[in-house]
Amino acid sequence: MTRTRGVRWNLRKLMAAQDMFQTTELVPLLAERGVHLSREQVYRLVTQPPQRLSMDTLAALCDILACTPNDLIEVVEVRRQVAKPAAGGDTTAAAPPARRTRLRRPEGL
């Protein structure tokens, strides 16, 4: 078993504590603080942990929710199971080839 670090993104929980249940409620509050994001961007920000987050956005969220970055982002330990070769099996056998998926270009492009 390997141990790695991950993050727990608590934005939705902190919003609920402030009686904010719609992601669109954040759009004007962020705009008041100079952070202009679309409704779709705010939705993604609320529903999934961001891979990158600007300091301006982080500061605005902390101001809106009266919290600290530590309240928004928790570093947690993630345990992952490492696959072991089958006992007594041939470890030189090749894995089946991965299936390839052909992407289609959207119509009109």
C-alpha cells in the first residue's frame, strides 16, 4: 500500500454553513471583489477541487465565507493499493493492448 497526499476541497460545505446553496450565488460576490468568473467556472470551482487557483480567487472566497485557506483546503492522506503479480504466475506476460478510441470532430468545424 502506498501513501500519497491529496486535498479535500471544502467550498461547498462552507457555502452551506453560510446558507448558500446555489453556485450562482457566488458569481456576483466574487465580481464585487474583482474576480470575474462565468457561471460554469464557478460551478466547477464549487463541485470539484481545482488543480490551480489564483490568489485573488482564494482571497475572495476567504473574504466571502469569512474563513482561512486552511478551512477551504485540507491536505489528507490517500492510501492506494499497489497491484501485486499473481503468486506463481508468469510475470513476463504482456498485458492486453489498450483499446483505442477514435475521436470524432464535431459537425460544422
